[in-house]
Amino acid sequence: MSGHDIGLIGLAVMGQNLVMNMANKGFHVRVYNRTTERTKEFLNSLKHRPEGVLEDGAAERIHGCETLEELVAGLQSPRRVMIMVQAGAPVDAVIEQLKPLLDPGDIIIDGGNADFHDTNRRHEELAAAGFRFIGTGVSGGEEGALRGPSIMPGGHPEAWPFVKDILQKISAKVGPAHDIPCCDWVGEAGAGHYVKMVHNGIEYGDMQLICEAYFILKHGLGLSNRELYEVFREWNEGELNSYLIEITRDIFTVADPETGGDLLDMILDTAGQKGTGRWMCQHALELGVPTTLVTEAVYARCLSAQKDQRVRASKILSGPDAAFQGDRKQFIDDVRQALYASKLVSYAQGFVQLDAAAREFGWNLNNGSIALLWRGGCIIRSVFLEDIKKAFDRCPDLENLLLDDFFRRATENAQPSWRRVVATAVELGLPVPAFSAALTYYDGYRRESLPANLLQAQRDYFGAHTYERIDRPRGEKFHTDWIRERRLS
């Protein structure tokens, strides 16, 4: 062998697990970490990994390096170097260190959670310097990195043939024969990290919807954690089958070793975030697309973080003091259907944003292929991603998933339950921002007319911003002197 297949920089847990995954698939990997002690600890730990983590001979395919020069010198040409360090300035710093050591045509891969704007910039700068850059989303957490994540690569198209074999072999596999990789080329420049950002935004929405379903059943119907386990177990056997429903089911069964009660009930109700969901919402505003459900999910986390304020407000502000009246079994099924319909809206909004970004940046995104990337290895993997793929197969230019016959029927069938759940939650004073946002988007999208005619009249009245008329060609602008034309005093 003339050199190792790939080098990886950054040996936090994700980096370590990707290295072991590569070695298990037969690739020879050189590794480097800024602190040499971390590299030595990782190499030493390979001798003590539990059975099943490393294949026979895999440890011998991993070579530690004390300098970047050593890492680069031992790689096959064109050299492939993957960076797994903290997003932002640390990535730029590593790239600057690498550039003098690499030759034109060598490939740099950023596998972190980068802001796609940074990836766009790095793509252009490195291309101008003669290098080929790939920004790739990697989803599935630590376990996915080891066993097979969902991988979303984008960047310099000429780099893809040189990294395709490695990335597809280490990715999750789906299909009847488990031979379809959850990894394929996404598009140029920052497309890969953009798709990962949308994936994470949908993840925010999914998690918030599941939390709202839990909250309604717990506080509206008074279900115990044992009863909630049974509900989610049953849901995971149907159209809601997914990784997030599965782990939620399991969470209800875990005991707290300190109190002996349920661990879930001992966890503080505040949630953090790392930024990707917020990035998606911010760019949705820039694009002018209504990604309302993910935005509400981000705001819900922000509100949860205001714990001290909420505790004080709970002693001052009042709300309904009502109990659920009705068929409990039917209402549990209503919540299931509302959750399903709302999840469909979340994915529909996500793909609408992907289409808008593709137009903005000139990316040729394949929505059906993107849905396949998420079928395994990642946090939002679920059975209906196959239905999304089929929808885009039927109509590659589908402007909204809700217009596909399958999803149109699904949301229509769920509507009565969906509306009952939102209405009941409002009557009981239970916050359901994501359920409400999903239903409101659906109702707004299906309406031929919205009250924006009045809004445009208001803008023209106070700011002469003009308006369009329904009886004239689109784009033709009009202005009225509203004070002069008033007919009533």
C-alpha cells in the first residue's frame, strides 16, 4: 500500500467513532488531534474496546500522528483529509494549517455541524486555491458515527468520486437487503450542510410535537408513565414508527436510581439548543418561506429556558381549570392522528425551504434522494420517508408534499382529530404551539384567499407602498389617496 486511505483530524467521540467505523470497513486511517495526549489515549483504548466495536484487524488499520505534516505525508494521492473539530473558527484554523501541506486537487472534508454560509465561503476560497472542498452533514449521534450514520455530502463535484466509496461504505444501509447507503451526493458548495441544517430543524419540530402529545396525554388525560409507554409502544407499530417515537417509548420505563421513581419526572423542564434549528428559521425568513412549525419549536425551547420567570408567572397568571370530558380512548387516537398530520406538515415545510434555497443558490437538489438519505442512521428516520420518496418519484417538481395524493388523503383523514386536539388543548389551557402552527399552516395554505388584501391596503394607506388589483395583471402597482377617497366620516 502506497499510503493510507484517509486522514481524520479531531478525536472527540464523533471523530473516534467515525475512525473505528472506517477501519471496520477495511479503510486505513491516519488520525491527528491538537493535543497529542488525546491521540495516545485513543490508540491505547482500541486495545480495550468491547467485543463487537472493532472488527478483527481494524485496530491495525488506524495510525496515530503527532503532527499534521506526518498525517498528510502518509496519505494516498489525491489526499483526503476529514476535519471533525468544533464548527466555526477552529475549522478555518485547521484549513489554514493544512493548505501549505497539500497539493492542488487534494480534498478537505468538513464533517461538523457547520453553518452553510461558512461552507459556501470555504468552497469558493479553496477552489480558488486549487483544492477540492466537501462540507458534509453527519447525523446519527455517537452511535450512528460508529454503526452507520446518515451522510449528506456537498461541495466540489469533482471530489465526490474520490470520497464516495468511503462515505457510502461507512453510512447506514436500508432496503430489503440492507444494501442501499444513506449517503449520496447532495449538490455544490454548502448544499450538504444546508440539507443537514434542514434535517436538524425537522428534528426540532418532531421532538416538540412528540413533547406536546406527551403533555396533552399526561396533563389532559392524566396518563401515568406506564400508560404512556403502552400508548407510544402501540404508536410505534403503525405509521408513526420512527426512532424518536421508539426512544420516547423507552424513556417512560427508566427508573431514577436516587428516588426509585420515574427518571423522566425528575428532569428539569428546560431545553437547550446548539443552533442549527435557529439557523433554519433565520434563513427561512431571509428566503421568505413560512417554516412556521420549526420556528415554534425553537421558540418553545426558548420559553422552556425561562424557568424562573415561568415559576413566578405561575403564581400570578390564571387559566382554565377544566378537566377533560369525553371518550378517553378516542382522544388518545385523536392525538395520534394529530401528531401524524403535524409531522407531515413539518416535512412539507422543510422540503419547501430546500426548494427555495436551491433556487437561491443554484443548487440542483433531488428531494427524493434526500428523503432516502434520512431513512436510516439519523435522528429523524421514520417509515414514512419512503412515502416521501415515492411522492417525489411521482412528481419530481412537486411544490408541496401536501399536494401529493397520499399526503393529501392522510391530512384530510386526520383533520377531525387534528382540530379536536388543538381545540381541546386550548380549552384546557395546555400549550401546543407546534400542533397549532401545523394546523394553521395547513388552513392558510389551502385557502385561495387570505386577509393580506387588507394588509396591503394598510401599508399603502400609511406608507404609499402600493398594492396589486385582482382585475389587473400581476406585478402592476397601484396607489390610492385613502384619506381623500374615504366615503364614510
